[in-house]
Amino acid sequence: MTPAEQAAQKLETPFSVRRRQRGGRNVVQVSSSVSEMEALRARIRSQSKAVAEHIAAAAEAQAFLDDWATPEPLSH
């Protein structure tokens, strides 16, 4: 099952997915309502805040993030 088909079957997803053929190609149309997108953004913000709070409270998480997020210097 393709991701588009999975999304179309999930009722809790804020997107409406339609598949159709146009000119011999499969076209996937995705639409959503403003309120559903705002709800999705609020969930993402909430989850991001929880991650930030965890990183702030856990030294191991902070060390991992410092190591992972620090770019290597470019050498020319």
C-alpha cells in the first residue's frame, strides 16, 4: 500500500487525498482545511516543546544534541 493510500484511509489525518489519472500519469491531490492544519501545527509545536524540555533537563540528551548538531568545519 502506498503512503497516499495509507493517508486516505486514516480518518484522523488532516488531509484529503485523491488519486486520479491525467495524461497517462497518476496525480495525487492533497487538500486540507485551515482548522485541521492549525491543529496539526499546534500538535507539532507541543511535541517540539516536549523535546526541548527533555533536552534541557537531561545532560545526556544535551551532549548528544551538541555533538550531532555541530557542523564540521569546511576545508577548502
